[in-house]
Amino acid sequence: MKKEGSSPLYNSIWQFFSSVKLTVFVLLALAVTSIIGTLIPQNASPAEYVRAFGEFYYRIFFVLDIFDMYHAWWFQLLIILLVFNIVVCSIDRLTATWKIIFVKEPVFNVSRFRRTSDQESLTVQQEAKTLEAVCSSLMAKNFSYSRTETVDRGICIFGEKGRWTRLGVYTVHLSVVLLLLGGLIGSMFGFEGFVNIAEGETVGSIRLRSNNSVYPLHFEVRCDDFNITFYDSGMPSEYRSRLTVLEKGQPVYQKDIIVNDPLRYRGINLFQSSYGTLPPRQITLNIESNASGMRYRKTVVFGQTIELPENLGTFTLNDFQSAYTFRGQNIGDVFLGTLLQNSNTPVSLVLPVRFPVFDKMRKGDAVLSVAEYQQRYYTGLQVTKDPGVWVVYIGFILMIAGCFVTFFMSHQSLCIEIQSAGSESRITVSGVANKNKLAVMKKVKKIAETLRQLTENSEIQ
Amino acid sequence: MNSSIILSVTTFVYGLTAFLYIFAWVFRKPFSARLANAAALVGFGGNTLGIILRWVESYQLNIGHAPLSNLYESLVFFSWTIIVLYLFIELKYKNRTIGIIVSPIAFLALAYASLSPNINDAIQPLLPALKSNWLIAHVVTCFIGYAAFAIAFGISLMYLVKQKDPDQSNSLVSHFPALQVLDELTHQMVMFGFLFLSIGIITGAVWANSAWGRYWGWDPKETWSLITWFVYATLLHARLMRGWHGRRIALLSIIGFGAVLFTYFSVNYLPGLHSYGAMSK
């Protein structure tokens, strides 16, 4: 669309952005450059990149933002180009088709219908006047708009439908703009963070993924319980956290969340994303004395020192480690403690949960093992806020609807031309469409067939 | 009788179908083409039965879920969609030569699923992340899209072969549908595939938003589906706005299908969130 009286510069810029060549270029450029980020892992640590590519290429890639390329200026620039292209193209073409779409009295061009190859003709033994009534009611039944006109060779009955489907392609374009707008709103006013909450504990803030800073929530979240269930094969079946939302210390909302079923509260979403084990607060020990063969049970709290029976000394519980390595073997969760017998030097004890006889190897006066403890979990939550998500979802709906309309519907116009020749009449049905010619051809055949049947029936009467 | 056996038999039926279509084309035996069509219908029946039975079996194992949860199941569904779409095209366009290229694709997909030692065909329980109503919508729509693109790819190949021989000197190629028909069919299939790929990406995004709290994360598979989308969007714009036809459209459709294959199988080589679709290690 060239604007009269506007500057040549404006016109050339407008032409640049309204060209489909630009569309093809930008789409292919986005496709090709997007490949990079799928081959080079994104947002890994610099050390890993240096190891993989060497110092020289690391620097080049770093300058080009290859390690976070989907947020790099040049990638964003391509997206902005696409948006400008879409908007300008749409405005450019919509101003032209606007008059076609929003018209009160559509104009039908007889010669266009006469020229098309999509037509069917039949000759019937009836007068034009009676046929006109039959045809116009048939048109009215099949098309949202129909009108009868007198033309040079007789009468034409026009009908059309799907004028609005010309808007389909603009709907798709609008949807793309909405998706990007929604993404922009999300990145400006939303956040993505995470928080780990131990069972029984309450948090009021989370950590942001972008810069690892602490972000206060306007409410508190307590994890009442965390549970994993397994299939018989040992595969995890479900991770479930019972969460309670507190406002000013008062519980206001409670929900069990699982993967795929988050908690949403005041625009903030909490997703089940990971879990982990925590050292228990206390454990129960089995103590088997070699001298007497007696077994004792004793409870010990972390950091506390307890007196062992039969004068076997004192035991201090120091630490808990998961995936402990012993002579190159992973022996799982272990408790670490210190045994002090009489005036001897303190001995470090390793008490694996899975191997109760492990301490026998020490060949001491007693064998200590972990009898029981309460496993404590923490739940790992992904915390997000994205006020742009509804804009994106509207974009999604518009995209599906728009694609469907654009690809599979069309603006169809049909014309039934009736010419009288004595007692006979010649009927020609023809159709045109802005796209999907196959459909209009079918419609022409169907209307012609219906007319054939209708006129034959009336003859019998 | 279990689903694995039925699907193995179906593989051979598809192999026979492909053989019969090619035989009918090379030796110009219309009867063989009718047989091929019958074989395709039998294969379709077996494929359908296999999918349903596998679904039932998963419930008998108390881990009931739609059979769309791993590479094996997706390949089985992929060949099913290809055959359904193909049978529809054959019915609509009354031309059986397209079968010579489409039925081997269905055969290869199912043969790869059934015979490859890297693909585990055991029915496994669903991981927590896959337990969602979006699973069926996402996988089904994606694979309808992939199947349409696969058929568009086959037709584009036929177009290029036929175009190489403009004076119809090769009697084999002269039995392909007219260039115009092949061109139009490619376009139709691409539009159909594009709609379903869009819905597939969208349902995946909505699912990701309910599982992980973000609708887009530039995960390699996500990105590749978008690359595929870009390629086909280019094709559609070039055709509708720049009037590209024939050879260039056929080439773009072939490139597009390359992107589809990469989207489908790249999870084996690239790290990401879609690892459940990968081969079992």
C-alpha cells in the first residue's frame, strides 16, 4: 500500500516490511539459527564450554551469545522483524480486502462466472419465471446471502457465503503477535523460581532462577507431608506434596499437589518438580555387646552424646550422608558418629542404613547399627508467575481457529443463470471461490444435481 | 494372542501391501493393486486391533494408560495414521500409484518398531510427568501432523521423479498421477499437517504449563518442532503469496519432512525433557 503524499523513505520502509520475501527470509533464518541451540547445550557453566570447545571458540561463541541464544539480541531481532513483517503485511492486505469483506451489497460480476470452468449446464422444459422461484429458494437455502438480478441474457440468481473466512489468515497473524506479546508480558511481569521446603516447615520466600536472588511471596507455604509411591518394578509412580497456604500465620488453603496438578494461589503457581531426603532429627541405635551378647536400643539426637550400656563408652551422632562411598562402592545412606571408649582415642563410625552388620568389621567390643529412624523429605517446588499466559492461550485458540478457516474454508459465490429459449430454458450453474476450488466445484455439481431432480419432479406433476 | 504378535503380523502385512502396490505398478496388474488395497485394509485392521489390545493389556497389568507413551507405541500409532490417511486419499482420488511410496513408509515405521533391538516393546507404567489428560491430545495430534507430512514427502518425491521425465518416455513414471494433482495433493497434505502440528505444539505447550509452569522452554524437541513449523510456514507463504509451485514446493516439503524426522528421533541424541520418547538404554 503506497500512501499518497508520504515520503519516499516511508514508502520504501513500508515496502520492505510488507514483502513476502522478507517473511520467507525471516522464517528460514529463524529455522536455521534455532538449530544451533539444540546442538549446543544452553546455559551450562563456562568451564564446561571451555572444555568442549577450547578457549578460542568459547570466546567467539560467548560474544555471539550462543550459550543463551534464544535470548540473544540477534535472535530477538529476528523475532521483532517477524512481528513487523506480520503486522505490516496484514495491514497492507487487510486495507485492500476490508472493502470486500465488509460490504452491505456484494457486487457480482456475471462475466467472471461465465468465464470459469467450474460450471454445469442443463436444459429444462420450463419457463424462466417458474424456474426463478425454484432457483432463488434453492439459493437462499444453501447460501447466507442471495439475490436475483436481470442481466443481458436473462436472469441471474447469485448466492454467496463465507465472506468472513477471508479474515482467517489475519486471525493466524494476530495469534502469532499475541503469542509473542504474551511472552513479553510474562518476561516483564512474571518470574520463575524454586524453593525447597522440608516436611513440616514453612517458607515465605523463594529463589529466582534468573539471578538466584531471594523473592518474597505475599503469603507463606507449609509442606505438611511429602510422599513418593513406586510401581512394583521400582519406577516412581507419584510424587505428592501436601501444601498449606498461610496468610498472617492462618491456614487459608490446602492442596495435595502432584506432577501435572499444581497449586495456584493469587497468581502464583507451585509445581511439584523435585524432592530429596533430609537427615532425620534423631535415630534409634542397636547396640550388641560382644561380652554379654545383650542387645540394647538407644535413641540419639544429632550432635548429642549418649552413654552406652555395659560401660562401652560414649557415642556422638555427627552427620548423615546419602550415597556414601566406601572403598569405591556406593553403600547408600549412612550415619556418621564418634565412639569414645574409656580413655582411648575416638573412633569414627560409619553406620550404613542398608547394612546392619557393617560395624562388625571394626572388631570392637560392641556392634552398632541403625535400628530405625524417621525418613524426612523435602519437596522441591517450581514457583512461577506469568500474567501473560492468558494472552498466549487466546493466541493458541485463535491460531487453531484461524488455520482451520484459512486452510479449509473459503469465500464461495455461485451463480445460476437462466436463459429462456421458447418453451425451454437453459440453466447454467457456475461458481467461484477465493481458494479451495475443489469445494466450490463440488457445490456447483450438487446444486446442478438438485435442480435437475427438482425440475424433473415438477414435470411429472 | 497378544498385541505384540498382532503387530508383528501387521508388519508383514504392510510389507506385503508395499510389495503388491509396487508389483502392480511395475507390471501394470490392476488386480494386484486391488489386492494391495485389500492388504492395506487388513493391515489397518491388525494395526487398530494391536493398539486396542495393547491398551486393554495395560489395564490388565494394572498400569492402564493409552498406548502412546514411548517410542515403540508412537511408531505403531505413526504407521496407523499413515495408513488411515493413505486409504482416505486412495478413496478420494481413486489413484493407487501413491501407495507405492506411502505404504513402504508405514511398513518401515512398524518394522523399525517391531524389529529394532534398541526399541523396547514391553508395556511400562507411566512416569509421573506423563500422567496427564494432555498425553493423548498431544501425541495424537502431533502424529497426525507427522503422518500428513510423511505422505506429503512421498508425493513430493513422486513429483520430482515425474518432473524429470517431461515427455513421458518412461512408462512407469507415466502412471503416476498428473504433476498438477501431485502438486495439489502435496499442498493439501501440508495444510492438513500444519494444522495438526500447530495443535500438537499448542497442546504440548499447555501441558508443559500445567506440569512445569512454563509453556515454552526451548527444550531441543520443542525447538525442533518449531523449526519444522517454520519450514512448513515458509512453504505455505511461498506458495500462496509468491506463487511457488511444483519443484520448489516439493523440495521444501522434503526438507520439512527431514525436520519432522529430526524432531521425532533427535531425543536420542540431544538432551532434553522428552526423554521418555527415546530408545531404552
